[in-house]
Amino acid sequence: MSTTQDSYFDNLQTFFKILKRRFIYIIIPVFAVSLGAAIYAKRLPNIYRATATILTSGNQQMGGLSSEIGALLQNPRLSPIVGMLGARQTSPGQQLIPMLKSRTVAEDVVRHFNLAKGLPVEKAALSIRGNADFKSDEMGLVHIFYESTDPKQAADIANYYPVALRNHLNKTLKIRAKRREAELEDSIARIKKLIDESKRLFDEAQRRFSAVQSITMLHDSLLQQYDLTKFEEDRRLANFHVLDSALIPETPVRPHRGKITLVGALVGLAMGILLAFALEALDNRIHETEAVEDKLGMQILGTLAVDAEGKNISPEWMNNSDQEKIIAKSIEGLFTNNNNYPRKIVFSAVDDNPEKAILIGKIGQTLFEQGKKVLVINYNTNSPLPLTSDPTSPTFDTKNVSHKGQFLNPGEFSGYDYVLVDAPSGIMSSSLFDLVQWADVTLPIVKIGNTSLNELALHKASLDKITDQVKAITIIPPSPSSLSEIRKILSHRISWKKT
């Protein structure tokens, strides 16, 4: 696998680790935003849509008439006059849409249902037009949609729109027919006058004969169009009937509560993920034992999980006694090339670590049970070391001191195999400085979850100036959010290294 692929999978693994560690911060925003979205959607009013459908008649007749007029106007002799006619072919359904959307029809609806309620009719008509929608199709059907919070009102208004349209259409078409008749009469009079003038000049100029024929033909065409137009306009007045009446809708069309809740959940999920990564970026604490080795180059001697009472949290296949023996054997293996006794080991806490004394006591007791002569020196008399779970059983020797002069004399340790020292707290302590130089090895105790990388780096830098015999034992404090992670680390990483 290439380096790029390794980096990709490492980043992906880190991504899921962060999501798992910050899972609670993802769930809370998802739940909160989803609940808020659901409450908001619930408070929105129900909107009902009623639909009425009308069918326009005369489509085939209108199409035939339009074709006949079009063929007549395509005569090459009449081409200069075509622009004067303004003829075009549109479906009756499409012609009705602008009328349905007109302010006049909306005002008729407002007056019929008394919807003004103290407002000017024009303003009330704007509200009606905003709630109405109209569509036509190729079959000549016109669909009238109206939305309202009252389903009965929505159906009543949708059903009244054809009535209002009929009233407006009759009035409008009559006006248009009269205007068209007047225009055609005026055109006929002018053309008739032109024909008379052309006939008078026919004898004088033979070259104008074709023009006279064209004008005569145009005159005949206009007469025919005039008659057809009068017939068609009279036939088209109010030439429709209601096909489907609007029914009272049973279910609202808005709001879409499910969509609002789903969008809220997605927004909450995004907020939770952003919050998790923001907390991860701001958190400078050590969360995994690998961070100690990878970022600081400090060798991990072993990992020990303890609860609030100092008891080990071990995987199912390893009991407490086995784990303590592993620690003792690992410490004993630190000096395989050194047969000089006693072997002096200093335990140094990076931060405020009450588990340090518990750990030292367990190591001392295990070494004692293996037949070793052990002396445990407690530098801090305020935190006495736990000796053994059974006060009646023999245990290692202990000594509480208050200053370094009491135990730095080599004669104090004759006859002991191991001297374990619970070092004082404080990186810059002069006592700790002397102890590190005096010891064969120094073991910093790193508490996962509490110790920051900055604290650990500063502690290691101070120790490295004194000695290169610096190893590490990590302690993982349990918590409800990290207990499963602790068990996973212990099950896959119990690595006790020897030097």
C-alpha cells in the first residue's frame, strides 16, 4: 500500500475516532434542532388547496377556421396586407389564463364573498391573486387552484372563479367584437373607395390592372373575414362549461412537517460534527498512549487502567494479579545487564496523579511476593502508600521521609534488591533533580485524559537534561464516555517493553 493510501486510511481512522469520542456532542444538537424543527412545523397552519377544472369547447372549429384564414392570407398577392390583420392562432385555454389572473376577476371574487373586511377591494384582490394559480394543457383543460387555511373557503372560491370568468369574458368579448367590427367597417370603406378609384383609373393605365384585381380580391376577403369574425365572436361568447367542481380538500398541502424535521436533524448532525471537531481542536490533552510515543518519542513501558478506588480495570482474559506481575517483571527486566543491587527506581508524576502511590504499592508488593527485598520510600507523608489488601500478610518495607538527606546515603539500602521512590511533585523541584540523578531509571507516570501534551513535553525535557534513562508508565482514568475505549486499548495494546 502506498504512503498516500496509508495517510488516507490514517486520516479516516482519526476522523471516526473523533466522532466516537465526541458522540454526545453530535447527538445533542441533532436532537435539539430536530425537536425545534418539529415544534416549528407543528405550529404552522394547515394550508388546503382546492382545484376546479373547466373544459373549453370549439377547439376543432377554431382550428379549422384559423387554418382557412391562414390559407387565405398566404395568397402572394395579399402578402403586403397580412401585417395589417394581426391574425394569430392560440388555444382557447391559453386565452383564458390571462383573464383568470386579471385584477377584474379577482375583485369580482372579493365582492362576491365579501373578503375585503374593511380593506380596499384592490388590496384584497392582491391577496386573492396570490393564493390562486391557473394552468392549461394541450387538451383544452384549464385547472383553477386556490389555497386557503379554510378548506371550504378554498373550494367555494375555486368553484366561483369560472362564474367570475364567465362574467368578465362576456363583457370583454363583446367590447372586443364591437371594436373589431368598427375596424373592419372602416377598412371596408377605405378599400371600397380605393376600388372605385382604381376602376376610374383602369382605362387610363393598363399597368394598374393587376393592382385592381388584388384590391378587389382583398375586398372580398375582408368581407368574408368580417362575416366569419362576427359569427365566431358571437359563438365564442361564454363558450365553456365547468368540467370538474372543486371538492373540499381533506388533507393540507403545506407545511411539510416531515421535511422540516429531517432538515432540522441534518442541521443538528452538522452542528454536532462541527462541535466535536472544534472541541477536539481545542483539547490539548493526551487521549491515547500512542500520542506519548509518536509525538514525544518517549518509550511506553506499560499501560495500567485504574478506577477511582485504585483497582485495575483489566480485559476479561487478564486478572489483576497477572497485570501486576507483568509490571514487576518489566521493571526487573530494565536492568538485565546490571547485576548491581539495589536497583533504584524513581516514579515521577507529570501532573496531579493520586494513582501514583497506588501503582508503586502494587509493584512493590508483587516484587516482594516474587522473593525480592523491596524498600518503598514515600517522599510525601500526606499520601501514605497502600501496603497490601491483607494487613496481616507480610509485605515490603516502607519509609516516609521529608528531605533527601535521609535516604541518599548508600548505607541506607544495604540488603535490598529494589528501592522504589515516590518522588515529590513539581518539575523544577531540587529534590526531584537530585533524585533523577541518583536513580538508575526514572519512570514518569502519564495520566491519559488529564495530562496535556505541553505538560508532558515540559516534564520530559526537564528529565532529559538530567538523564537519558526515562521511560513511561501510563495510567488511564475511567469515565462513562471512555470506558469502552480503555478496554479496547488494553485488549489490543498490553506492551511491556524491556531495555
